[in-house]
Amino acid sequence: MIRVVMPAHLRDIARVSGEVQLDVATPVTLRATLDALEARFPALRGTIRDHVTQQRRPFLRFFACEEDLSHESPDAPLPPAVTSGEEPLFIVGAIAGG
């Protein structure tokens, strides 16, 4: 069971409160997790990743176990603490400005 924490605007789109728990087939990767998230909440399709390229949308970042996974390969395995459900995967809205 993978735990996913999303920012408020994505929770509103998915119509959920709090973290989401997902069953993700092995190998548990960021791509597989996002595929499972979008399959369970179709309204999120295109909000986290581009429809065509599947690239991360600007101003969204992925964190797990205090590490920024945003620039890692989407097919790299997620940390064991995330795959065991001990730690969540965070989808974070980045803040820009100055």
C-alpha cells in the first residue's frame, strides 16, 4: 500500500481529504504510482503530468524520505520506506516568486 500526500488543489480536484492509499503493482516506481493515482482519480489526468509526454508539470515536485525525486527517472524504484507504506510520497506544489 503506497501512501500519497497531495497539495490542496489536487485533493480538491480528486475530491479527497487527507492522504490517499493506493495499491501499486511491482516494481513500485513513480510512473506506476502516478498511473495508479490517475486510474483511481481520472480527474487528475493531465494535472500532474502532461497528457502526451508524461513529463511532470511545472511547479509540481515529488518528495519521499526527505529526498527530491522530481528529477529522477520515473522508472526508478521508490525508496523501500515508501513501498512498505512507512513513509508517504509527497506531491508538492512549488512556489515561485521573489
